[in-house]
Amino acid sequence: MDKDTLFYKKHTIRCGSKLFSIENPVVMGILNVTPDSFYDGGEYITTDNILARSEEIINEGGHIIDIGACSTRPGVKPTSDKVEKERLNAALSVIREHHPHIIISLDTFRAEIADWAISKFNVDIINDVSGGNIEPEIIDVVANKKVAYITMHMQGMPENMQINPEYKHVVKDILCYFSEHVFKLRNKGLHDIIIDPGFGFGKTMDQNYQLMACLDVFQMLELPLLVGVSRKSMIYNLFNSTAKEALTGTIALNLFALQKGASILRVHDIKQAVETIRIFKKLRDEKEKSINLLKEQ
């Protein structure tokens, strides 16, 4: 059992044949190979740029590369599965050639794409923004392939999710959703499950902050928690600015999320997230030392 918590927290994730430790929080670096992602669309569509970005993630201390080839930003209509597969084939080929052992997470909601990528490129994690609600077959794929599964909460679909999202109580509603959903996933044979509350996916700005403020309640699910708020509108809309000006807010929310129990930070800015985790760990360690000294006196 973790110190300072009533709940057991899983410290390892099995990703296929790999056992990955999250005893300390880790950084997941975003690599969007799309022309229309909300922040970095179009930056990583050549193999040279894809390789450079993957090496940047690794060299700056990222533990996981999260590759997405189908934008799910608010209001967008997802691209075809053919286009998604073509983009992924180019990206995964070059990354696996140069970095065969890096943990790769695939950001997709399509079962056929997931099955193909796991079989051909040994993808380690499937990151599904729909939690299996768009293509339920993806859950069977993950269970059969025995890879890790990130299940995210999303109200609605990307093209309509930000049109007046409503909850009775956003924190309670999403907690209840995950309680039921995780039970179903386990019955399907999934064991390495990571939950993502889905900041910005079917939530207003105020609902996003309510969810963040109460993030620690999700520890009762006893599963690793992924937080992805990097440069999102919940930050820049608060200041009437832009995604490019949202780094300071991202760092602030990431530190808060770590204090509330986040195990994985999904980010665009790797170095800053790694340093945030280092500061968090230093504070945590010094607190433990101080408490032990007090006990000895």
C-alpha cells in the first residue's frame, strides 16, 4: 500500500512481453503524424521529422511514445481507416527500425488498426479515446494480444462532444462510468488497464477544472491514472490566449495532477514534464524524511 493513501496502487504494467514500471511517474511523449492536430498538426508528417521527434522524446527523458494518426480534436470528423493506416505504417516503420525497444502507445479507436499495429510493429499499448464505445471489437483485440489498454472517458464523439456537454456531477458520473467499465474490461480478460478521465473530451472548461480538483478520488479504482492536459483549451481559454502560450499552465496542472496521484503525464513538452516529475519526487522524498525524523523524536 502506498504511503499517504488508503488505496493500493499498481506499480507495473505488462505491455506484451515487457514489464514496465510506473512506481515513479513517467512521461508519455505525443507524436501526432497528422496535418490537423490542435497544437502540432503538420509538424511530423515526413519520416525525417518523425524520427527527429521520437529521438527528442527519448533523449529528453520520455518513457513512452504515443503515436496518433487520426486527429480527435473537438469538432473534427475522423479520417478514414485507410489514411490512418498509411500514416502509421510510415511512422511505426522508422521508429521501430531505429528504436526497437521503446514503449510505443498507439492512439486509435479502430480494432483493425490496433490488431495490425500490434502484430506488425509490436505496439505495446493501445490508447483508445472512446474506451471501446466506437468499436467494441478493439477490447477483444487488446485482450487477445495481451497488451496494455488506456481507456479514456469521452462524452459524445469528437465531432460533437463539445456541444453543451452535461453531467449531474461530472466527477461522480465519470467515477461511476469507470467503475462499471473497468468491471466489463476485466471480464473480457484485460488486466493491464490505465484510466484517462479525458480532459477536454466532452467537458466544459469548468467541468475540466472540477475533474482536476477532485482527481484523487480516482485512486479508489486502484489503477494507473493518465493525465493529458498538455496545451489544451482548458488552459488557454482561461487566459484568452492560444495553445502555443499554454506551457506554464500545462506545467502547473501537471504538478497538481502528480500530487493527486497521476502515474503518466501525456505531453508535448518532454523536458518540462520530466523536470516537473523530478521536483515532485524531491518534494515527496523530503516530506517522507521529515515525517520519519519527527517520528524518531
